[in-house]
Amino acid sequence: MGTPMVAGRTRSMGALFAGVALLNTATVGLGTAATLIVAAGNGPGWSGLPSVANVLGTAAGALGAGLLLPGHGRRRVLAAGYGVAAAGALIAFAGALTTSLTPLLLGILLVGLGNGGAQLSRYLAADLYPEERRGRALSNVVWAGTVGALAGPALMAPAANVVTGFGWPALSGPVAVAVLATAGAALAAAFLPRHVPPPREAPAAAPVRATGVARPLVAMVAAQLTMVAVMTMTPLQLEDHGHGLDVVGWVLSAHLIGMFALAPLSGRIADRWGPRVTINAGLGVLALSTATALAAPTAHTSGLPVALFLLGYGWNLVFVGGSAQLSRDLAPETRSRVQGTVDAVVWSASALAGLGSGQLFAGGGYALVAVVGGVLALLPLALTASRHGR
């Protein structure tokens, strides 16, 4: 294995990791601040709009990046996407300063476009390695989400203190952090090498039947629906039982740790036992998570943190396993387009889950959300079992 390959791979992994970490940092802080800004200025009924704008932007960004990558290359596509995100963060910052809804939502939509490219970075990392190491490679980029999950919330209060010194609204602080983070991501993308020699052991991919895409797609959509629905309603469940933001933060921290921190373990499982085993294990963990939430819906120091951690890790197993299968089983000439389309569908499912979970909670409480989430998690397993039984 030659030195140019090793050097190019190392440089690429560093740039991809940094870009994803910075985009996640930006979106966590920006999304939280925007939700509070919109709720304060337009009422709580509109507070879901920033999340919808982010999800729609990310879905469109993933689809667009997947279409552009074959012809323009990873460096140009990611740098352009992160540049759009930086411009969007600036527009959102102007909206935060004036508490104006339109520029705030437009800015979040544009940040989401860049985030769509960041989501595809895991596949770009996988392409740098031979098949037996692709699960670990893409999981290392997924792990970058841990940085955003920790840094985004941690920077909110210090940033608010800084901007108030200039006489600006406190909630514009996290949005200013998003401006710096997205600009840093664009800079990181500029450090991507123009060309990296392909892995020597990479075999030519055989044509893939539609079922080869449908299985990971169905599993990833089911996992996304389950995860977003239960996660979104957990703060309301805690609030209804008299718990404050400290408890909400603790439970959601357990969830975020499950979502990202163990991604390298998921990658090793995918490389060792295969993507399908990893996906099925994740669906099983998701079902266990919803059962735990159903059994202990008010246990804020035990049952719920465990349920939310399992919810995050079950999603991670499905996400890494499905991504590993899509990085191995697709022909190079169609790979990025299909991967971008799958990500767009998965992110669109987030919007559906966010809207539907509120209706479920209003109609049957947290228990109904958990039951529906469990059914959604088990459905792909049941479909797979029925096919094998024929």
C-alpha cells in the first residue's frame, strides 16, 4: 500500500470528520436557539417550524449532493454545500438579531442544505477503504456527531453571555456560533485532497436488485420514525410529570450518547458479522427501548434514561448497518445517487415522525407513542421473516 494512498486517506478522514463535527455543532445550537426565538415571538404553536426547515433542507441537500458528487467530486460538492450553510447561518443570525421569522427559517433551510452533504460524508469515508473495513470507516464519521451533541449545548450559555456584552439578544449567541462552525466546515472541506487512489482490494460491484436497496431503506426509515417520535415526546412526558430542564437534559444526554458515542462499535459489528445482522440487532434494540419506555414511563432516574440510551443506540446500529450495506452493494456509477436518495427519504421521515408523534401523544399519551414506535421497529423484522419463510 503506497504512501500517497495512506496520506490521502488520512487527510480525507480528518477533513470529513471535522466537517461533520462542525456542522453538527452548528445545527444543534442553531436549532435550539431558533425554536426558543420562534416560540417567544410567535407562540409555542409555531415552535416546530425551525425543525421542519432543517429537516427539509437536509433532505434536499442530501439528494442534491448525491446527484452532484459523481460529476464534481467530494471536495467541490462539500465545500459548496458548507459555503451555502455558512451563508445560511449569517442570514439566520440577522433573523436572530431582529427576531424576524422569515430570515431565521430561510437561514436554517440553507444550513440544512449543507448538512445534507455532511450526512453523505460517511459514504465518502467508506469509499476510501476496502469492503471489509467500510463499516468502521463510515462509523468513525458518524461518531463525529458526538462532538456536536456535546459542543452545541455546551457553547450556548457562553455564547449568549458574549453577545449580550454587545447589546445583542442572548439567543443570537448560539446562532453566531453556527456562523463560525459552518465557516470552519467549509475550510475543512477545502483541505480534502483532489484525488485519493482507490483501495487496492476493492472488487467491481455487481448489479444490485431493488430489494438490495429496499431492505436497508425500509429499516432506516423505520428506525428514524421510531427514534424521532419517542425522542420528541419524551421532554413533554417529563414536563407533564413535574420535571424541569435539568432532568430533560439528563435524559436527552443519555439518548445522544447512544446515538453517536458507540458508532465505532457498530462499525466493527457491521464488518465482523455483516450489515444485515447489524440492522436486525438495531431493530431489536429499538423494540426493547420502546418496551422499556412503556414499562417505566415516569422513572426519570432509571427506566427513561435507559430507554432513551437504547433508543439512540438501536438507531445507530440500523443507521451504520444500513449505510454499510449501501456502501458495499451498489455499483460505483450509481452509488452516490442512490445513497443521497435514501438519505433524503430518511430525513423526510423525520418530519413525518415529528408531526405525527404530537398527534399520538395528544390522543393516547406517551404509552401510545411507545407502542407505535415498537410496532414500527418490529415491522421490518417481520417482513424479512415472512420472505424467508416462503
